[in-house]
Amino acid sequence: MIRSVFPTFLLVLVATFLSSCGPGSGDNKRDTATQKGILLFGNEAEPPSLDAHLITTIPGFRVVNALTEGLIAYHKSDDNIPEPGVAEKWTHSDNQYWTFHLRKNARWSNGDILTAHDFIYSFERALSPQLGARYAEMLFLIKNAEAFNKGELSNFSEVGVKAINDHTLTIELIGPIPYFLNLLKHPTWYPVHPSTIEKYGGMTKPDSNWTREEYVGNGPFILEEWTINKIISVRPNPMYWDSKTVRLNGIDFFPINDISTEDKIFNSGGLHYQNTIPSDLIPGYKKANDPYLRMEPWMASYYYQVNTEEPHLQDKRVRQALSLAINRRAIVKRIMKGDQAIALSVTPSGIAGYTPPQTESFNPKKARQLLAEAGYPNGTGFPKTNLVYNTSDQHKAVAESIQQMWYNILGIEVSIRNLEWKTFISARENKDYEIARSGWIGDYVYPDTFLTLWQSGNGNNTTGWSNPRYDQLINDSLVEANSERRLELLAEAEKILMDELPLIPLFYYNRIYRIDPTVKNWFPKISDSRNYKYIYLEAEGSN
């Protein structure tokens, strides 16, 4: 009865929203901001950092992409195309030896000339072990970079990066990497302003306050305001080399953790972009043909990661049992409601030439058998286990559903606990958890963006899991010249991962959000990463 009545009620609710909050329908915050050219952006959570070398969260990446630009930038509409950034052109030999020619009109926001030496400084900073950059592994493709990061090499001049002159930079890789240019879009490859970094404690100071006191960037926007848990405002950078292309007069990023609150703010005219939609509202918005709704492919996985250093979670049979006891189809259908595909691998399908090996699907009988073999028949003696997630109604609903499945099928008790974003990130990074919600959005369209994470010592591998054969396969793939063989090595590695399950894949994300039609040049992108200089606002009826 409730199910049959709910959609009708929701249609009325949505219709009310659309009639009262549509473009040009009244004097609201969005209308005013559109006239001023200020994009109002729902940004999910407060970024722990805006330092390109230290950020680890999507909300931080979004802001940094407005403030800083690398050698290669995000293309306006196609993630597979490397857009010239600071580098106006480049050449390579065998996809291993690269030469980048920097723009002579590239400037820092304080007016300083941006040079190849700034990139050398930035690469050294990102790789310095004292800084502790969690994405330092992104640079391990550079010759001798890994050795420097691990303290096996102290002289940075032996790392494969050289400034030939102020505007020519060379990079030597460990092997032929045909997709290298698209890797350069990741913030770990971005430059930082050397004199500012030195002014605030030097390149190896991880708690430097430069991002709050004196943010010097080189992107299309500059930081105007950063009020914690309230707003991050950026405005056009007059020193940006392509400032004539920038059409927005600013972006206001709002950290809104509660998705129901974000939905209400959008419906009341407080945002141009709504990052997340409450799952219960998605069917109604779809049925009402909500003109703001977007549902697009996304190269992203949702999974639970397991702390394999916990004694009762060290046995892979326990982790396999936990996975087999999860009815993923029920979660996608009853909770997410956004046409998501269930995940039996960490790597999404759709990558040309690659079929990801899968773990087994829902099998209660085998789940109980494996748990018994591990010493916990019907859950007897299984220690009470904690599952943590960052505060979100959707994450809570998924956790509660899986909690019940594990109890009903395996007879084990799992307590669930929500944590505020920064506390949650800290808990995962410090392995202060037993099972934790997690997810990954591909940094580029290739399987190793999902698979290198789980190598021993990778800053993002906070599960405690390690497998020498897995590590070797990933390393071998990075220097393999034959593309087919490279994918075979990665598939062999993922097969190990899906057998040992330090992570339990649940589903693949769709990118489901809402955006006002006044936002122009916002294209579907599998990475969901934007080059903000191309985006602009145009009210209906404007010429």
C-alpha cells in the first residue's frame, strides 16, 4: 500500500518543486547568482586540504582543479583527449621519453613566471617521504621516483625529470606508458609555487598553512574565501594564460554532507549543481521527467574495505563469506534505485580490451560453509565487528541492509557507526576500523587506476593486505610494451584480488545528480572531472 501511494505523492511534490523553482521562476539565490555569473556548487563535504599533493578526496580535487593546472588539463567534453594545459605541446619516444614545451605566458596568480624548474620542485616535493603524500605512487612511473620516495635514493637529480631550460621539461618513465598524458591530469602531477611553499615551512612540511594564508596557484581561478564547513569561493585569475576563455565570474563550493538537505537547498533555488540525490527520490524524479536530473555512466566502484590486520579478518575465507552473504541486487534495487550495476570486481566493465575477473556472487550456503571452515560455525565465536561509514543516509541504508544480511545468513553481529568526513578519512588512513565503506573513481580510463591501489605500501591501501605475486604482476604491467599482454597481467592481478578480497565490491556507481539548465558546457564525462574555464551560465531567453 505504501509503495503504491508513495510515487503519486512524490510526483505532486516534484511538480511543486519544478513549478516553484524552475529557471526564471522567481527571485531566488540561483537566479541572482546566474545573473552575476557565479556557479553555486554542492560539493558534498568539507575538503581536508586544498594542497594538490596532499588532497585525497573528491571535494578537494574539484576545488584544486579550479585553482591549479598541470601540464595536461581536462578536456571540455572527452576524457580520452589530453587537453594542453601548462604544456602547449609535447613529443615522445616510444611512450617512455617525453619532452614538454611550456607556455611562455604561463603565470602564477601572483604574477611570477611559471617555469619547468617549478615542476621539478613540485615532483620532488610530492615524492619526498617526509611529506607523506598518499598519491606519491602516481609518480612512480618516473624513472627512480619510487626509490627516492622510499629513501633508497637521496639525490633527486637521479630521478628521471629534467628542466632543460625555463620552458622545456623532460620526463623519463620506467617503461612505455601509452596513456601517460591522461595521468598528468591528476593533482599529484600539478605544480606548487616554490617560494610560497618555502615561506610556510618548506617542501616537506605536511601541515603547512600556505593554502589558507596565501594560496598561490596557476589555474583559471584564485581562492577568495575559505570558511570551514560553510563555503569555498573562487574567482577568476587575471594572471591565467587563457583568462580570455574563462566566462564564469566565480564558483561557490558548498560542503553539504546531508543529501536530503542538499536536495531541499537545490529545490529552493540555492544551488545550480546538486551533487547527490536521495535514493528514495530518484524514481519520482525519473517518472516526473525532472529537467534537472542527469543519470550518466561513471568509472567508479563502491565497496567495503576490510582491515586484514584484525585477527578474525585475516583468514580470506572469512572475507569470502562476508562477500557471498551480500545480496547486491537487493541493495541496488531497494536502496540505490539508480539503475546501478552490481559489482563483482573492483574494476568496472567498459574499458576497451579488458574483462575484469569477478568474485563469486550471492551464495548463502557457501558463505556459511566457509565461515564454519574458518572456525565460526553459524557465527559462533565470531567477534563483534564494527562497520564504519561517513555520514550519509544512503551509506547508512546500505550498511543497515548488509548488517541484517550478515546476521540472518551468517549469524554474526556487526555494529555500524557513522563518522564525520574528516574523522572517517582519518580512521581509514590509520586503520582504526575493522570494515569501512569506501569507493574509487578512476583517475583515467585504464584498469590499473583501480588496481595499483592495492599494492603493498601504496598510500591508499589501508587494508593491511599484501601479496607479493600481486605486486609483481602490477609492476610487470607497468613496463610491458605489448598492450594485450599488459592487460593480461592486470587481469591476473585482479583475479588474485577478487579471491583474497581485502575489499568487497558492492556496485558500480552511476553519476546521478541534478543541474540547472542555465549551466552551459557541462557534458557527460566518465571521470566527472571538469575544466571550469569552459563552463558558463546563461539564463533562458538570454542572447
